[in-house]
Amino acid sequence: MEAALELFRGSVRHWSGRQRRAEPPAIGSISPGRWGSSIQPMRWALAAAALLVLAAVPVYRSVQDRQRQAEIARADALLLEQVDAEVSRAVPRPMEPLAKLVSWDFSSTEGRDENRRDTTRNEEIR
């Protein structure tokens, strides 16, 4: 392991020694005015884009939350309508065939009297 690290250290030193000897580019080859003027507007554009993205994320999330809440509200309303329909039924579903066999008419007094007589007869039979 030590030998591998010594070899690596030697290659890094050799490489850095060669880099120091290389000549830097001539000062007049790159004009600072040209680079400075084109980089500055690009920086402002990137900063504005980043700010726009940062401002858009919370707005997007709040829209998603509102849509999710609206879907939940619709589902709740549908469930309540289904429960209301089941609760307001005159006869439970399993008993519907039996209810069709007997006609229940409570609008007239005769029907009430007949039902009372039938109930009395049923109690006498028991």
C-alpha cells in the first residue's frame, strides 16, 4: 500500500512540475472587455431564471394541494349521497322481494285498520 501511495505522490509531483513550466497565455490574447460584457448579462439571466423557478415551485405545490382537496371533497360528497340513498330506503335491499309481495297502503284509514287486524291475528296465533 505504501509503495502505491509513493508512486502516486511521485506522479502528482511530476505532473505539477510540468504544469508550472508551461507558459501562461499571453495577456493581450484575451480581452477582458469582451468577456466581462457578455458574462454580466448572462449572470443576470441565470439569476432571474433561478428566482423564477424558486417562486414557481410553491405556487405549483399549492395548486396541486387545491386540486387534491377538491377531489377529496367530490369523493366525500359522492359517499354522502350514497349513504343518504341507502338510509332513506323504505325497505332494505334483501327484503325488497318480500315488500313486493305485500302492498302497504297507509294513505287510507281502511288500510290502517286491516293492518291492525292482521297484527292482532298474528299475536293471537303466537
